Amino acid sequence: MKYSEFKPTAWDNHITFDEDREDWLVAPVGRNRDSDILDESNFEAALKQLGGESDTVEVHRFGHWACGWFEILLVDPKHGDALVEMQSSLEDYPLLDEEDHSQREYDAINEAWDQMALSDHIEYAVENGHSMFAARRGDAWSLNNDCGDAVYNLIRS
């Protein structure tokens, strides 16, 4: 989509900030204050696939009444084929970089585990068939996948 046609939502107007960018393209990914791991991963993966910020790839951030702020990638039309390929890829599968997404999930689970109280660790350990003393191990995955999955379900809710 051309930037000149872009509106954050159906209730918004087009935001004009630079007449020279009206014919640039908006990448099929974006992120905002409420983005989840999938959105963050795809945004960063798209930026990486496009070669990072440059004279032809720009990150633009806007304030927004509904979500506080949002970011889009504006791309010079000469990268149009790459954006078409990216859009097609996302229609077939929701991840641009499965390894990046998996690492972000793993890190988020470990961060949540680290922030939990010992009593919560004990509860997760016991619920997943371990001794309460196993809760002192370094992370949720050191107990077993069920415990890691339980923490993952906690952070997704």
C-alpha cells in the first residue's frame, strides 16, 4: 500500500508528514504499545530483511488516540518486490523469522519466571509433578516443558 493511502484505522485520517514520502510503501507489519511477541518479532524481522534503516527504509512513529503510539516501516518503492514477497509469506504463515520468534518467547518465559515469587515457583513445580524443592532450579524449563508451557500460558493471558 502506498503511504498516501495509509490510515491507522478506519476512523482515522491519513497522517501527512512529508510530501516526499507519499509514494513510498508501507510494509505489511507494524507495532504499537500493545504489540505482542509475534508483532515485535515480525516488525524486527521485516526491518532486518529490508536491510535495516537506511535512505530507503525508515521507521516512523506516531502518537495515536487508541493505542498510545504505533510504528510503521516506510519503504522506497524500489523495494516493492520484497514487500510483495513479505506480504505473500505472511498470508501463508504468520512468522517472518521463526527462530527470532521462538527466542523471544523463550526469553519472555524466563523473564516471567525470574519475576515470580518462590511460592509461585513451588506451585508450578508441584502442579507439574515435581518436588517443591525443584522450584529452586534456574528456570521453568529446567523442571520440564509442561512447567515452561504453563508460564508461557500465563504471559499470553
